[in-house]
Amino acid sequence: MEKMNVILECDGKIVPLNLFVQKFLGNSVLGMVQSLDKVKKNPKQVYIAIRKEVKR
């Protein structure tokens, strides 16, 4: 079994994640990403950035 390290950062601050949440987030994202046609079967790293636009 491969070890997975998941880091969640919100507004520049690291959010602590226990092992269960790391596995849950990591496996969920990997499952979705691997189902995409142009992604190789077993990627080593996946980066996702989500930015919300603030309307003023």
C-alpha cells in the first residue's frame, strides 16, 4: 500500500487533517482525477487550487 500525504491549505493557513480525513480526501480526489481521459492511471502528485471571486 502506498503512503499518501494530503495537505489542505485555506487562505494561506494549513488545516490539520487526521489520517482518516487525509485518506478520504486523497482517495476521493484521485478517484475523480483518474477517471479523466487524459490523466495517466497512477499520478504521483495532484494539485488543485480553488479561488472564489469576490464581487464588490
